[in-house]
Amino acid sequence: MGSNTTGKLFSVTTFGESHGPAIGCVIDGCPPGIAIDASEFTHDLSRRATGKSRHTSQRRESDQVEILSGVYQGVTTGTPIGLLVRNTDARSKDYADIDDVFRPAHADYTYWQKYGVRDPRGGGRSSARETTMRVAAAVLAKKWLAERGVRVRGYLAQLGELTPRAFDWEVVETNPFFWPDGDMVEELEHYMDALRKSGDSVGARVSVVAEGVPAGWGEPVYGKLDAELAAALMSINAVKGVEIGAGFDCVDQLGTEHRDEMLPEGFLSNNAGGILGGISSGQAVVCSMALKPTSSIRIPGRSVNTSGAPVEVVTKGRHDPCVGIRATPIAEAMVALVLMDQALRHRAQCADVGEMAPRIPPEA
């Protein structure tokens, strides 16, 4: 499989560029018989979309999914599913001034070094626009998982130096930040307004929790569930770090504190993030990702052009002052894609063998 494909049994290949005529994906290995309609993609694609608040890029795409193949009379057939979303609001002229300039902290320079040519319009293939199709593919994965009692949901866990002072899942979907503390939304609004006026950007942290994951998903040694989750989340634009469970906090923990002791009534903690030895333990799978500040900002920065001459770069166009604000649906999507792929792989190898093993409840 090429670098544009993720998954082994449930595999997703995406294609297209930010300012091309369309973006799309091919989903292979999807089980037959899943009821699906084009309208079912609307909710999650709307959650990911730009232009929904003043705190994100003002590019406004319709993000209407066209089902090209693999679905007949409203159900999946088991054959490859082709999905297409047409780009309708690209403004390529915004990038005319940087056709021969490398924007600092962007993929411009590395794409040029690798291929000897690049599409400067909105970052081309390296644009976050590509993640639209990951979210679309994950609509099927989420639905399949939900039918088996697995729920995948995420939230914005940190915006710059701000962290939630309270937590309520019900609040997450009621504000444009996916923030779990309703009393802080106005504070976040003021913070982002000031940041946008300054022309600068800031980083963020997004966390995802998958509940109902049964024990046994994951494969030692190179198909570990946590390793594949980490790779999937790291494949998202601007992600520079991933944690599973306690993550880097385990560095200053003692063994007596970090170990998740077990009783017949359940686990006493979940520092492992629901994964032991690369295999799910039956607890909630918990992972987080750190996103860097947006590189496209109005404040001038030093760089070079394709001839190697020094230049000053000011990035114009429509950009997110914090990419983490709309990254929650993307993170959920990648976790769901990995979980479904691992579930199918587990079923293929072990069938119902694991059902005979004694189970410890997720929590005591």
C-alpha cells in the first residue's frame, strides 16, 4: 500500500488537493450490509468544516458527499466504496505571491525537495483539506463500531495556555471549540479574538476517548493498537506529539502510582489508556495529540525562495489561527478508522476465541 492509504483490512485511500477540482477517497474492505445514505456524512463533515465561526478559516465549502460506488439500494455491498467531495470555494489567487517561496514551518520546502515540484495553492496535498475524506470514511467506521457498543468522541483539552476547569461531555457539542467547560466559552472567544487581531497563532491539545472497546483488539508486536493509534494521529496535519493514557506524565510517576491494579470488580485506574502490551484491556481507550501553532500568519517571517535567496514571507488567504479548534472530528475519525481495522483483524484471526476468557470490568 502507498503512503496515501491507511488500514489493512478496512483500508482508506484518499486523493486530491486543496485547490483541485475535488477530493475523495476509496474505502476497501468495508463489510457488506451497512445501511448508509449520503445525508449521513453531513453531521461530522459540518463539525470539521471551516467557516462555521469567526475563529476558523473563512473558506466555506459545501462538503456534499457523492457516493460513487460500493453502495446499492442504501447498503454497502462489500465492494470498494468511492466517495467524492467537490471543491467549490478555493481562492488560488491568494497564493500567487508565494509560488516560488517556501513558507516557514510548512511542507513547501520538503515537498520541493522530495518531488522537485509542488502545488503552492493552499498547500496542495499537504493541506488540512485532505482530512475531509478521513472524516467521511470514518462515518462508516463510527456507525459499524456503534452497532457493537463502541463510542468514539473527543474534545479540545487545551487551547494555548487555557485548560478546562470543569468537564461535561454534554457541553462539548454546544460550542465551536468542542470545549467541555461551558463557563469558559466566552473566555475562549475573547482569547481567540485578541489572537486573531494580533495576526499570530497558537497550538492546542485534542483528546479522544473510545468507550466500549472490548478486550483483545490489537496485535503484538508490530500491529500494536497504541502504535497504530499514534501513527494515525501523527498523520494529521500539524500534529507534533501523541500520548496514550498518562503519556509523558508517566515519567515522574512511581510504579506504585502508574500501574493499573486489578480487582475482580474492575481496574482501579487507567494510566495505560486502555491498552496493555499493544492489546485493548476492555477499559476506555484514551489518547491525546498536540497540534503546533498555525504556520500561515500575517506577521512577516524570514525564509528563502526556490533559488535559495533570502525573502520575507507574509501569508495571505484564509487560515485558522488555531488548527486545533476544528481538529476534534479529525482525531475522532482516525481513532475510529484504526479501531474498526483492528476489530476486523481480530475477528479474522481469533473469531470468538477471546469470548471464552474471563473478563475484568473496566472500572471497580
